Amino acid sequence: MQKLKLVAADFGAALLAWICFFLLRKYLLKEADAGFHLTTSMWFFMLGAAVLIATFWTILYTLIGEYRDIFRKSRLTEVIRLGRVSVAGAVVIFFTRLLDDEGVNDYRLYYKTITVYFLLHFVLTAVVRTWAVSSVQRLVRSGVISFNTLLVGAQALAHETFHDLRRTGQHLGLRLVGFAQVGEQPDARLAAELPNVGSYQELVSIIAEQKIEQVVIAIEPSEHRLIQDILTLLQGVPVRISVLPDLYQMLLGSVKVNHLFGTPLIEIKQDLLPVWQAVLKRSGDVGLAIIFLLLAWPIYLFTALMVKLTSTGPVFYAQERIGRHGEPFRIYKFRSMVVDAEKMGPALSSDYDPRITRWGRFMRKVRLDELPQFWNVLKGDMSVVGPRPERRYYIEQIAKIAPHYRHLHRVRPGLTSLGQVKYGYAETVPQMVERLKFDILYIENMSLAMDLRVLLYTLKIIMEGRGK
């Protein structure tokens, strides 16, 4: 409901700005002196154009993430962001709607029109959005809207954090419902003021039972392993997660304070990409998949014939892998090994693996065996760039050594990955763990630019025949 209020405010402001601009533009272009009159058909044209323009602005705001996290917005930050977006949007509208205006003989009028439209849109939207954000903030501060918050920790630091959040967290709508115990004996002062809802090892069930929306981890930052275990437990759970920083992280600039008087916290990113980049990434995946499946059919046909002619058995090989959110799916490849290569159980391949056929060895060097996975990309099981998917058998082994492996399941697996191009294929579980750091690095720095770099590096490896 509150998000709808913000969307309606932006749409209405954009609609009104265009109507005012349309009427004012007639004055700027001096058409009023020529006896210009608005006819009924022109009114309909103006209103239709206004709806179209307002829709454009609403889509633009959605793509840049303006409607995410609406309960924790800062009015000043919103106005500054709006100024930047208004410049970009006004330029797009200028080149698509205003550049070829009939009757404009003096190009200085163009500068007038774009300036007037920018100012009208920015001022009207800033006023309306500030009102909408302020009305939402009043509901949060008055307690009408609140978020059940769980404190993870039970020692003196957790007690201090509880008092800080109780004093400063009201403007964020945080309603502390209890603490999850870490350690054998909780701090007596904390236990007297806040309910103990159970052990941190039961976090998933506690969050479901208490309808928790925010988790604050109040553990000494030096307890890296424990914090890592807690974050692994919370992997895939739909809650906001914050961690108390230490001085070293503050000096590194890892701590961002969005509200001046709020408790300093490190927010664990849930949305790895801005909306517009996520949309472009998926659109690019689908586009590339369609191009390869339709235009590269001679390569598919040639590869399939070579597989059939050089070894007995089917052309394609299907295997269950684990994808986004831990969901299993079937991955497809051109068969590069002999039939029943794993009749003795799952086994990783190596440089001189006798199970690999001669043609299969060539396919692996130039990654031809991976081409059928464009079908997985088209279906949505995979992306073009992302961590390579593994089998559950190996995931369970990796997770025993590196529990944070499950963070890879936050994204779609990929045809190629930073781990694959920087490290290569892993022949053992310890090598898989070593390669993991590159995939974690990719996830924490996800962007379209990063994807492009990985793709270019992959092409370089293919051209050099350095795959295996």
C-alpha cells in the first residue's frame, strides 16, 4: 500500500509536469501570438502523451530501484538522487519527443524547452515525493509500521546494542522481539530486558515462528568463524541482515551510515544488482541463447556428428546440478566421456582422464561441450556468466570445509565464471574450495561490466585452446 502511494505520487507528478510543460511550451514557441487555441482533439493528444511520459518515468524509477526499501528512505538523499535521474530522463525525452519540433527555427529555444521541462519535472516530483516519503516516515516513527527484529548474541556487546537500537532504531521501525543465544550463558542484564527465543542454531525456525524481518548480529567482530556460520544459516532466508563492525572495517570504509544518529551497522547485501542491471543481464542471457540456438546450428550439427562418429553412445549427456536457491535442475552437454564413465560413482575429471574420448578432449579445450547449456540459459536454469553449478554430492563435501559455499546459490549458475577463467577446472574437492574465493569475489562485485570482462577472458581462453 505504501509502495503504491509512492508510485502514484511519482506518476501524478510526471503527468502534471508534462501537462504544464505542454501548455507553457506554446508560450515559449510563441504560438500563442498566432492565435493558437487548444482543440478537443489536442486536449486528448496532450493527455495521451502525458500518460505515456508518466509511464516512462515510472518504469525508469522502477529500473533504478527507487521503490526498493521504501521504509528507510532519507528525504535529502531522495531529492539528490531525483535530480540526477531527472537530468537523464529529461535528456531522453528531449531527443525522442522534442528535438524535431516543427516550427522551431532558433536552436536557443531548444535549450529553453529542455531547461523548463527539467525544472518543472524535478520541482513537482521533489515536492510530491518528499510528501509521500514524509508520510511513510511518520507511520514508521509512530509505530504504525514496524519490523520484528531479532538480536543474535547474548553477551555484554549484545546488551549494549539492544540499548542503542532501542534508543536510535525507532526511526527505522525496528521492534526488538528477543535475542538468539550465542554461548552457554547469556548476559543477565540482557536476559532481564529481552526474551531469550532460543539458540542461534535454530535461527531458521525462530525467524519463521516470530515472523522476523530484520536480524542484527551483535557478536564481537573478531569471531569471524561464528559470524560466517550464522550468515550461512541465514542463506536464502528472506530477512535483512546487519552485522556490528569493528574499527578496522570502519577505517576501510566498509561501514555506511545512512541515518546520522543510527547505530553503525554493516548491511549484508540482498540485492546483488540494481533492478535495471538485473533486467539487462537476463535480457542479454535470453538474447545470446536465442542467437546461438538459431544461428550456430551448423556448429551444433558438426559437433553432434563428431560425437556420434568418434564414440558409441548418445550425443548429449544430462546430469543433475544444483542451481539458484539450491534448486536442482538438469544440465545438458555434448558427451565428452565414454558411456558409463561414472558407473563406480561420482568422480571428477583430470588432465589425463582415460574416460575422456579423443574428440571429447578437443571439445573441452574449446568449450564446445558446453554449447547445449544455452538451452538451460533460455529456460532460466542458468545465466551466461555465474558460478559453475556443482552436483549435490560434491557440494556436501565442499560445505564441510567451506560452509560459505552456499552463498553461490544466491545467483543463477553460469556457462562460464570468474572461478573457471581465473582458476580453471578443479580436479579435487580442495581445489574446488580454492576456486571458491574467485566465485565469492564475483558475487560480491557483480555488475554488467564484470560479466563483460569474464566473457572476454573466456573468449581468450577458447581462442588459445586452454580449456580442459
